[in-house]
Amino acid sequence: MSTSARTKLKTEDRQAALVQAALQLAAQRSPADITTGDLAEVIGITQGGVFKHFASKEAIWLAVTDWAHQSLMDELNRVAKAESTDPLQALKQVFLAHIQFVSSYPGVPRLIFQELQHAKPTPLKTKVQRLMGDYRELLMGLLMAAREARVISKEVDTQAAVVMLIGAVQGLVMQALIAGSFDGIHSKAESIFTIYDAGLRA
């Protein structure tokens, strides 16, 4: 392996470690309060070393958002395909997998909620909006498949149904963040989807 290849690999490893460090710290406090010094301390490098791998702190949070986008959507698509014969069951498993993801990585919703508060566009907000767009597209596809399979009422407003499911995730996460604990969030999610499912079939 050439010297340049070894250097690139090391940089990618450091970048991945910094992304995980950012997620770890964001699970404990506001991303706005996390410094590059904090990140450096977690992975055992100097603060100057952080800037060898990322041009700025914003670049780190952009990388965190990219990681979250890829990881979440990969998992949700995997779950949806596993239940491909039953779109409504697939929708339930996607919902529960999303809840599992945010409870495993609470730093992700902290970052998203913080960024969406900005009135003006930012590069990070744009990435968050793309993530939300891909998520909405997945939910809409499953709802339309459920309508085609005649397992939900043809009267269901699918746009509103997508909004309601996203709102359920956001509500559960917000309550967990306020409480300071994600304990019990999975059983609550199961109960919420039972009510949601009944509404779709009515």
C-alpha cells in the first residue's frame, strides 16, 4: 500500500472516530456547547489534530448528519424490504426501527431539533431536510402500497398519514429528551402504532 493510501485510510478512520465522538457527546448535551477540544479529548488527539481531518466544527456536524442519513435510511429500507409482502406491517417495523435508532443515538435528534430552529437556510439544515425528504418518501411508498393491497381505507389521506407518523416519532423523542430518559419509549411506540393502524383501516 502506498504512503498516500495509508494516509487516506488514517484520515477516514479519524473522521469516523470524530463523528462517533460527536454523537456520544451530543447524547449528553446540546451540540452547540460541544467544542473541538471536547471531541479531541474523547478520541485522544490534540485540538489541532481535529483540524487535520475536518476544516471546521460545522464540517464535523455535516459529517454526523451524513452518517445519520445513511445509517438510518439503510436500516429503515432493510426493515421495509424484510416485510415486503405486507406494507402495513412494513410501515410498523419502519416506525419501530426509527424509534430504536433515535433511542440508540439520542444525539441525532438533538442535532436535528437544534438545526431546524434556524430561520435561515444553512448547509446543515439543508442536509436535515434531505433526510426528512427521503424518510417521507419511504413512508409514502409504504402507505400507497398498503392502499394498492387494500389493507387500508381508500379514504385515507396519505399525506396527512405521513405527517401524523412523523409527528408521533417527534413527539416520543421530544418527551424522552425532556424526561432525560428513553426508558419505555418502545412500548409507547407500539401502543401509538396500534391506534394509528386502527385509523388507517377504519
